[in-house]
Amino acid sequence: MKKSYLIRLTIAGIVGSLSVLAILGIYPVHIMDLQFAAVLQRVIFDFSWIAIGIIAGILVLTLLFGRFYCSTICPFGILQEFCALLFKKKNTLQKNLPVKYFIAAITFGTLIGGSALLIRYLDPYTMFGSAVSLTIVGLIFTFLVLALVFFKNRYFCTNICPVGAVLGLISKVSLNKIYIDKDTCISCGLCAKSCPSGCIDHKEKCVDNEICIKCLKCLGECKKNAIKFGTQPVKFSLKRRNFIIAATTLVVLGGAVKAGIEIGKNFVKKVRDIILPAGSENTNRMANKCLNCNLCIKNCPNKILTKADENFPAVHIDYSKGEGFCKYDCNICAEVCPSGAIKRITLEEKQNTRIAMAMVKESECTKCGTCKTECPKSAIEVTDTAKVDGSLCIGCGKCAKKCPSNAIQIFAIKEQAKIS
């Protein structure tokens, strides 16, 4: 039984390591495509059969075996487990609180309504990415959760996390569960002491599989092999309290969807001077869809993508940073974005998407021809002065960066557009 725990821990270690490498831009793996909130958003707003297959796979896995996602795939869950091993805290029985259903209803409701504004501050993957990329909000959130780990171990996963709440409800009726053989159990409490989610009541000889994260640690701790993992006949009963919680959650969900629609309409109406990576379409869509995981920022080879700031609440382009222009033969940001905020357009589509517009200051142009040579779309002609063909310019910024007299400016546009 200890082998099961070690195998699960090894897989979690590999996934966690790949997640860090991906976010740091060291190794461009697609491990983040498995993150629940991000892939759910892709299903809702950027229809993809691959995304549907991934989300279906996570749900089926949970229905068959329980919340293995939380202990093996979620990088923030893996981080908490690592810290819990360092803290060596004694685990205690935890209550299954209904507040998490309301948190999930609000966060996923606003997401369905059209805005990722709330979920980007509660989704474990987003916060993990923000922390690894040294964003202040992500670091504060991570510090608070790890402080919670010190006192209550995986309390965030069991009673706060919106993803955990959804998967927990499915895990509650999963085919295979952790359960106690009451005839063999001697109520020694070893299993309960080892349980990071506090889901084992050794006195009552029962396991709350809704909050059990399937770490499998308890299987190897029991000296009598009374802890089992498999099918167990369970009688389903809908208590009045559960019915009230379910009904209230649905009401909250409906209100959150409506709120998400309103937020989506009015979030960034006044923003006009922001340039976005190809596939983002417009500022309002990007502000409402970007999870701020910063995966694209770390993987951008020219380092022109920047984090959310006081000017714009999501990832955007800043040509004053890095190489100063968008690389023509690169669409890595579209490839790595797990949430669909940056659509997964092909390189050819990216090369024909206008994200901004170049303009020449004729009074400062020296007619050197550098801009014409550097333009990847042949959108600039030089006669008496340099002139930009607006039907060909995609706003990559290379001409402005290479211009020796700083005679070219790049202006934001309201809506990205395809050029012929």
C-alpha cells in the first residue's frame, strides 16, 4: 500500500516540476493545458474539441477514482503538500463546510457570465502561476494559503478552493472510494493522523470522500490493512439541509452569471491605448478572459509581454521592454495560453493579424530605408519620405525599434483585424 502512495507522490513531483519549468519559460511543455479552470474557460469561450476532451477526462477520472486531480495534477495542491511535509504538522479532523459551494458558485458563475475577474484571485493554478512569476497578488495569496497549511494543512483544498468544491461533489459519488473496514479497524487513529485533508474520523470509522484528495497516504499507515480503496456500497440520501444548500447555491450561481455578464460589458470600456498579443481580439475580451497566470510572459522570446498593472488588468504588450518588437515567426503566446484568452491561432494567422498600426513622423524621417528593410510584411515604401501601407501593416513594432531617428510610432487599435 505504501507503494501506491510513493507512485502517486512521484507523479505529483514530476507534474509539479514541469509546471514550474513551464511557467518560468525554461521548458515549453503543455502541462498547464490540464488545469481545470483554464481549460473550462477554453471550452466555454474558445471552443476546442481538445479542451472538451481534457475537461471530460478530468471529470471521468474524478467520477471513477475521486479527487486525484487535487493531489497529482494541480500545481498549487502539490506545493501545499510539499510544504506540509516540511512543516510536519499533526493532522486533525476537519468539518466539511458549505461555504465552499457558494464560493464556487460565485467564481464559476461570473466566469460563465463572461468575466474571469473573480476566479483569477481564487483559482489555484492562476495563483500558482502568479506566485512563480513573482506577482505581488500571487505571492500574498500563496503566503496566506501556506500559512493556512501550517495550521490546518490542506484546508484551502477542502473548504475554499472552487475547483476542489466542484470535484469534491463528483468525488462524493465516485465509483472507487477510500473507506474503512469496520470489522478489521481497531480505531488506533494512525490513518487520521496521516490524513492531510482531515477527512478520516477513526472513532466513527468513516471517511468523507468529498474532501478526500486521494493522496493515498493513509493506505500505508494502517497496520491492520483496514483502510481500503475501491468500490463500497453507499446508500444515497438527500437530507433537508443538503437540499437547502443546493437550492441556495443555484440561486447564487444564477446571480453570479448575471453579474459576470455586467462585469464583462463594462470592465475596461475606457481603455484605448493598450496593444495585445495576436489572438486576444480586443481589450475588453482580454481583460475578462486572461487569468493572469503569466505563462505567456515567461515564454515570450522577445520579452515584450508585461503583467497586469494600473493601466490594464491583464497581460499586454509593452514595446519599451525586451527586444522592443513582436517576433514575426513566433506565436508561442498563443500556443501556451491554457485559458483561451489568447486564442490558439496558427503562425500564419498570427502573421496576418493586425495588433497595432505604425505611423511615420515625416519631419523626423531621414529616408534611410531601414524601416523598409526590416518590415516583415513589406508594408513600408520610401520615396520623399517613409510611408506605411495601412492595408499591410500588422503593428509588430520592428520598424519603430530599428529606426535610427525614432521617426516611427506604434499606435494601439480598438479591435484586432485580419489582413488579406
